[in-house]
Amino acid sequence: MSIMQNNAKIVATCNQRLTALKKYVKAKSAMIVGGESMTLSNLVAAYQAALDTRTALIPQRVAYKKALADRDSAEVTREATDKKLKAWVVNQFGAGSNEAEEFGFAPTKVTEASAATKATAVLKRSATRKARNTMGKRQKQGIKGTIVAPAAPAEPATTAPAAPAAASAPAATNASPNGAAPSNGVTASH
């Protein structure tokens, strides 16, 4: 945008100078401008040349922009055609063939990762799974949902007489509540 503004400013300035020169300077009179003797026709020619060259430049800019757009369009088409041609050449002659190299399609280089790189990748992968709490197929099979019983409505608080402490304490047993063997290694005797 600044080029267009500068161009417009310069054109306006040149036109202003030309109008003032034609109004205030006589055609035959000689003037000393910057230490040189100049006539009105010399000054008018300098400003008119600046205007003419700027005017001639406008269609060239338009043509240049159009040429750039045409080039970009052709480049997109070329790249798409290049991909298709490469697929054909590789299919027809093989990826590492001399024919493919003559077309300029070098075989793709397959680089083998080093053992250290693979080990680092495994560590990063496991750390990511742990951080995200992701699980594999087998780990997910072991997880079962549980139904939480709805909470019973709260009953109003009533004060009951204090019961003897010995009667309210449950009897201690070593057996688990579901009848299975205790998990602490102690055998239950019945």
C-alpha cells in the first residue's frame, strides 16, 4: 500500500509543480535553478518525464501480478503432475531402477533407527501412557464398573438411651466377610 500512496503523492506533487510553473514562469525566460540556467521547457520536461514513466509503469505492474499468478497456477499443476508421474515411473520400472533415476526420481532412503533411539521411544511411549492413564485391550477387559447403591434418606436424629459398650461391639473374626480365606495369610478356625 505504501508504494501506491507514495506514487500518488509524487504524481500530485509533479502536477502541482507543472501547474505553478506554467502559471508563474514565462516561456522565454531563463531561470537559475540549483546553479544552472534552465528554461521553462526544461523544467516541464523533467516533471512530465516523471509522470509519463509512472503512468507507463501501472500496466506493467498489472501484467507482472498476472504473470506471477499464472506462474503459481502452473506450479501447482506441475507438482500434481510430478506426483502422478513418479507413481507411474516407480510402478513401471521400479523405485531403484536406472530409468527412475533418469527421470530424476531417486529411490527413497529408508533409515533404520538406532537401538538407542528405539529404546528412548519405548520409554517415552510408556511414560505417555502412564501420564494419560491409557490402557491396552487386555487391561481394559479386567476393569468392571460397580453400581453404587443410592443413599438412604436421612432419618431424623433421635436420642436413644446409651447402651452398654460390650454389647454393641461386634465379635472379631479372622474370616473375611464373604466366606473366602483371609488375604493376610492367617487361617481361620471354626
